[in-house]
Amino acid sequence: MINQNNKNTSRRKIAHLSTVGTTQIHLRNPRIIAWWSAAFPGMGHLLLSKYLRGFLLFVWEVIINMQANINMAIYYSFIGEFHQAKEVLNKEWMLLYIPIYIFAIWDSYRTTVDMNNVYKLASREDAEIKAFNIGAMEINYLDKRSPANAFVWSALMPGIGQLYIHRIITATFVLIWWIMVIYLANLLPAIHYSLLGQIAEAKEVLDIHWMMNSPSIYGFAVYDAYVNTVENNRLYNWEQSKFLKRQYQFEGFNMPLKDVKYRRDNMYIIATFEHNNYLELAITAVEMKGVLKERILAVPLDKRGESRRLFDTLHYSDGLSLLDLGAALGTIFMLLGSIYGFILRWGPIWWGLIGLFTGFFLGFIIKLVTTKKYEKNRSNLQKTSEVVLMIECQQEELEKIKNTLWENHALGVAQLDFHHTA
């Protein structure tokens, strides 16, 4: 039993790939998860991929909030009509609302702490994960995607960013509820009137209760898509590193300078790549040209600590998002703008957008300053070498191998030749 491989003995895995999405454990800030549960119960659990608990709490929030008139009481309180807030609030439903609301916040915080510990244990076990899943209805695979694209698509239509990164369950749920909320809130007609400058008509057509649900759903969709794209990219790098170490680190590889006599009969090509599919395409193309696997050495690089980058990209993700506080404050300010927009000149749509951008950039700047991620000597956002590839070859193989590497987007290619030495 002691000799069983890691795949069979591992108790925990950091990810599971299915046809409907990639479920992944990674380190999270418990306070951020608790905040999203406070913004809308269930959202914190959805961020943790605790779907059943998240769906139950989300639907509970929608139903009980509507029965208790919580949103209307909040609206009247913020505009100073406290007597009206007392009148509209259903006390029986409100008392039912409070304990579950507190539980959602507490449980999401507790679960995040537990899952962070589970992640640490799972990463130490270093279990293999499946990188490709094909079924009758869908195909899912690990890939590197752009966090900026996920952000933009979710900003244009909540749920589309999740479709982009193949989180089908979350995407379906968010899309259905977003469409339902903006329909019941009459949000699209209000946007139409606001763009035409007909502010009075926009205020009249909006349903306040349902409108107040939209900032939380919108902010959550953008944040969830961005963060999960970053973490999926990091998972891709991790899985590919394990694959390369397992398949292309042959213990009998003839290293340069190992034997003076032997080295004069062989040449070496050294290339650098990012973690991406082109790396594996390059390796398999070289193998198809007759180079044995034992003559290929792949070495994934461990990056030293460096100054943090301003934005996560397709090519680089540090896992510490500057958008945490921006997304939270953007949601809060969007809600406040929408509320006070009913009594201000420009109306709830324009003030909601102003609040969204103001809160987002305020949170972004605060996080920027407090984490000191933006430094004068920080690296630029160019592509960086993540894997070194060394290929042992003969003189007649040299050019075709070099051309193959360049065709598959190698970052750099060099030739190591000892023939000129005596």
C-alpha cells in the first residue's frame, strides 16, 4: 500500500474538471467573501463554488426580502422618510429575515477559512487533476484566458463572463436572475428614457424594489468572472508544469558538457516559452520530426518574488487582485447613486453609473496605495519566460527544429554548439 501512486492515495484535490465547468479551490480573503454575502446572501457561497447552499440562500433572499419590503424600507430610510420606512416594513417577515442573513455572512466567512486550510493541504499533496473532459453535450479543458475580456463581457452583460471561462452553472444562474431583475425593475426602459434626457419618465417607470437588487448582481458577476479567470490561468500553469516534469525530465538526458568526447557529436537547442498550448504543440511537433522524448528536457521556472503588477493579464497573474475593494465600493456607490437619483436632477440611472465608477476607482486607488503594488521599478506587462526547453539534436536536425519552435511562438531560441572547440 505504501507504494501506491499519488493519484490513488491523495485525499484532496485543488480542482475538478467536468463538462459544466471547473470547480477549483484557491486562497481567498474571508472578509471579501463575507462582504458579498452581506451584499446579497448566497453570493459569497457562489464565489466558493458552494452552489447548492448559494442557490438556496439567494432564492431565500429574493423571496423574504420582497415579503418583508426590506428594499423599500432601506430606500425610504436613505432618503430620510423614516416614518414611511416603518410603515412599509413587514415586521413578521423582517424577524424571519434577520437570522438567516447573519448566518449567510458568518457561514461564508467560516467556510472560507476552512477551505483556505483545505487548499494548503491539497497543494501539499500535489494530486494529479484531469486537464480535459469531453462529454455528449459539452467539452471542457484547461486553458489560459484574458481576465480583461472576462471583466468586459461581464460588464456588458452579467453572466457572459462566466460563459467565457466555462462556468456554466454560475453563468446560467446569473443570466436568468439578471434578466428577471432588470425586466421586473423596468431597467431597460429607464435607461432608454435617461439617454433621451427624459428623467421624469425614467423615475416613473422604474420599480424601486427590483432596481435595488441590480447593483449587487452586477458587481458580483464582474468580480466573479475576473477572479476565476485569474485563478484558472494559475491552475493551467500548475497543471502544465506537473505534466512537463512527469513527461519531459528523463533522468538519462545527456546534459551538455557531461562528456567532452560525446558533446562534440551533438548539438543542443535551448528555447523559452510561456505556459500555454503552443508549448505542447512545439514539443509534439518536434517529436513528430523524429526527436525522441528522451532527448527533450523541459524545465518549468519558479518565479522569484517581484514587484506586483497593476493588472492581471493572460500572461501573468499574481493572484492578489486590485479589484476586491473596487468591486465592493462600486456596488455600494452604485446602490446609493440609484437611491438618491430618485430625488436628484439626473435620475437613478445616471447617478447609479456615477456611483459605480466613483466607487470602483476609489476602491482601486485605496487598494493600490495600501498594498503598494504600484512601484516605479515594477516590471512592464510584457510576456515573460516561464519554461526552458532543451533539445538534443544532430546537425541535420537543427534548422527544422528551430523553425518548428519559432512557428509555435517560442519567446527565444538559442543554439549550443561545441564543434568550434578543440
